[in-house]
Amino acid sequence: MFILALIAFALATLPALMTMRNLKQFQPACKDPLVIDKAKADGVSVLIPARNEEASISGALQSILQSSHPEFEIIVMDDASEDRTAEVVQGFASSDPRVRLVQSAGLPQGWNGKQHACWGLASHARYDLLLFLDADVRLSSDALTRIVAEYRERQSPLISGFPRQETGTWSEQLLIPLMHYVLLGFLPIDQMRSSTQPGFAAGCGQLFLAHRDRYFEVGGHSAIAASRHDGIQLPKAFRKHGMKTDIFDATDLATCRMYQSLPQVIRGLLKNATEGIANPRLILPFSVLLLGGSVLPIVLLVISVVIGSGWMTIGLLTIATALSWYPRVAASIRFRQSWLGVLLHPLSIAWFTILQWVALVMSIFRVRTAWRGRVG
């Protein structure tokens, strides 16, 4: 039992130490008054792909239009919506010239809907800075300026912000915060910043800022046409061309609620899992890291107490259990996440890991998860 306790301790220590280190690197967008003042001179094209977003697009547009940034435009592409998305956007465009509605020309063979919409939106942009934003993201009034300031500070042609993830249902509270757990627990941010290796690609598809010239140089979203996971694949496309990418904490300037129910959470996690952890090369080592670092310590601790293991074994497992919870506690405080997810962290990890294996099996049998009425 003591050997197992040592293994559990080692596996719990890795994400705990990595999170502790990364929290110092993963900082909010720039607040330097001098940089912010210079950022106000840059125009921004806010580009929103929208398919069946009638319920959320109005909130997105309202939040952006309240921006204090001097120069920006908003372009929404209606991607063959089956609801009133286009009508809602057109209402805003009729009363504010900063808003434009464009229509998708249809989804070509081999393209994912979002990637095709983003690629088309870029060609309509007026400014050099392209801010790709999901329709369920809400921005603070100073967000545009601070994102541009962060871009100036980082000097990377592509940066990505991670908004505060709003959660309502219990399934959201358990699973959505794992976005930060995986990011901070297993990605060495300092090495990511010092390298252009594609293996260090990271980002959040909800919020990307790219420079127009570099974007078209690498092929932008056309380089990842079939992908459903632009959060990883778009930074990877830039890095394959020798360009650096970066990330920042957007908790204080953007919010997003991705899903609204248990079925949406499950489909959302399954639809692009194979482009992340759920692939044959990564799923086994990540399963060991996730389950071994977050589930194994508490399971072994309970067993050790029941069978009366020695005090050294119980003490080591107690420390391992505390370490396994540290990343979730720290993230809950820093990113204002649900405490239910923290309390049930081992269950969250077990469920998340099972979903990765389900996604892999589905991919083997070529079963794709439909999303917004499409499988692409």
C-alpha cells in the first residue's frame, strides 16, 4: 500500500506544483495606463460567427457596443441559421453603423461551420486587428482596449483570452471548470512562451485576437478547415509557421456560458475531444495523470483508513489528497468558479475521463456528435 501511496503522491504533486507556478504566469490582460493609452489608437474588427444564436447574440452585441474603445466594428456572419439570428442582428445594424450582418455563402465540403464562418468574416474586416468572439461571450466596457494592450505587451501575432466560465446546472459546475484545471495543471506556460513548438499550442476558441497579415499568412481558419477545436488548432497553425502564440486570463473582462443543460455539456465535450486528449496517443497517459492524481489519492486514503494501514501511509495519502484538491481550490478562488465542482472534484475528473474514452470509441466507429444541427 505504501508504494501505491507514493505513486498517488507523485501524480497529485505534478498538477499542484504546475498550477502553483502557472498562476503567476497566467495573468489578467494589461492594465498599464501607458500601454492602454497607446492601444486606443488601434482599430478592432470584432468578428462573430453565429448559427442559431437568436437567444444569445443580442446580449453579445449589447455588451460590445457599450465598449469605451474609440474605434471598432462588429461583423456577424449568419451561418445558415434556422432561427431569428439574422433578424436580431439586422435590427442592431439598422440603428448602429458599427454593426454589419453578412451571410454565409454555404458550407463547402470538408469544412467545419465555425471555421468557415471565421475565415469568411476575416475577409470582410476593415481593421488590422481581428477579434474572433463567440456569440455567448459578454465583454466589459474596457475589454477591447485591454485586449489590444495585452496584444501589444505580448508581441505575439495571436493571443487568446479565457473568459470567466459561468455555470448554472450541476453538470456545468462539475465539468466546465476542468478547462482551467487541464490548462494550468499540465501546460508549462513559460515554455510555451519561449517556444514556437506546435505541441505547446493552447488557447480558448471563445476569444482570439490576431493580426490580419499574420492571420492570412498562415491561412487562418482555412488551415484548420475540418477542425472542431480551434482553441488548440488555430494556435498550432501559427506555431507551425514559426510564430509565437500566447494566452491570458480574461476573467475580469469577459464572461461566457457555453452550455445550458446536461445534454449540451456532454455533446459539447464529446464533439471535439478527439482533437485534444481523446486520441490514441494521449488518452492513456492523460487517463493515468488525471485519475492517478485526483481520484487515486482519496480512494487509497479511504481504503487505508478502513484496513488500518500504518501512519506513514495514511499521512502520505492525506497530503496527496490535499494536493489533489489544491488546483481546484486555487482556481475557484482566482476564477470565481463553483464550489460544488471543487467539492466533487474526484467525481468530475472520473466523469471527464470517461467522456474522453467515449469520444475515442465513437471516433473509431466514425460516429460524430451533432452540434447546432450539423455534424461539421
